[in-house]
Amino acid sequence: MLGVHVPIERNKMKTTKPAVQPETVDEITEQERETLKKCETTIKKGISNFLTTGEALLTIRNQKLYQVDGFKTFEAYCNERWGITRQHASNLILAFRTEQELSTVVDKVNTEPLLKSENLSRRFKKLPDDEQKRIMSALKLGSKIEDEIKKSEQLVSGVTPSKPHWDKFVRAVNTIQKILEQVENDESFINRLEDIVKTYHKENSRALPVVAQEDTFDEMLAA
């Protein structure tokens, strides 16, 4: 019985090969292969450590070590090798470079990084140059970068730093200014104010806070 020959459609056959063969394979040195291997080992061990990962990715990008494994672009390497976008890789690199920059102005007594997340580096770099310089000066005095970045963001956006009862405090200060304008030559006003303080202190056994009698002060001013 004769066997039946079934032709293979070659265009349906699947083959596995690198995304792009490097154009200058013969120029890739053993040193480059070793450097790539070290960088990728660092990334594998510390993928959750954004600083060491950023440093390794920076080396791979700047030295074009992604070509060693047949990738034509750094973006293709990040996508296929690590499953991350080029933007994500760039953010990790930015975090590493920002940490380096900040470390030059701070006398660190331990090995703890100044940046606790790569998000902080992006927020820092978005600030105007004068605010970045202010933060770096504050770090020299021991301030925390998270707090200083938040202050700068609020200042740049025109938002008043949040404080407990801030609006009440401002109104109370304005009220006291009005009181001081009247209290100088008004003996009865002084006596009434003293009575309020004594009554409050007696009932609460503590000093009178500025905002506690704000409404009463307003009523007195209106009288």
C-alpha cells in the first residue's frame, strides 16, 4: 500500500527566534555579555527594589546591552524580557538618578535610601527648580523628603497646608484684632471678657483656647 504524501504548508509552521537579530553580532564582546548577565541578575533579585532595578536598567539602556539578546530597541527589550513598558523603565531609572542626586547633599549615617518609592522621584522632578533646591537644603537639616515635597506641591498649587481647625483659627485671630481695637478704653468690655474666661476655666479646668469663645466674642462685638 502506497503512503499518501501530505504537503506541509510552510507559511503555517511556527518558529522561535529572537525578536530582532543584532546588526553587529560580531561586535558584541564577552564583557558586554557579562555586564548584561550581572544587570539581569540584579533585576531578577530585586525587581521589587526600584533603585537597584533602575540602576541596572540604566546600564542596559546606555550601553545598549539589549542588543546582546537580539533586541533592536530598549523598549522591545523591556516589553518582552520583563513585561514592563518603556515609561515604567524610565521612571525606575529616574528614581535611581534622583536618589543619587539627593545623596550628594545629605550626609547619610545609614544605608537607607532617601526615596521610599519611585513615585516620590517623579513628584520631586515635577517641581520648579527653586523648590527642588529648597527641598535639598531642607534635607541637609534632617527634614523628610516626603514632607518637603508635599509642602512644595501645596505651595505651587496655592493650597494652604492643612491644619486642624485652620479656618476657625484665622477667624478667631481676626476677632481678637477687633477686640483689641475696642478694649483699650472700654472698661466694661474688659470686665465682661474676664468673666467669660473665669467661667470657662472654672467649668473646664483648663486654659481658654482662642477658638472656644469665638462665637461669644462675635456676639459681644455686635452688642
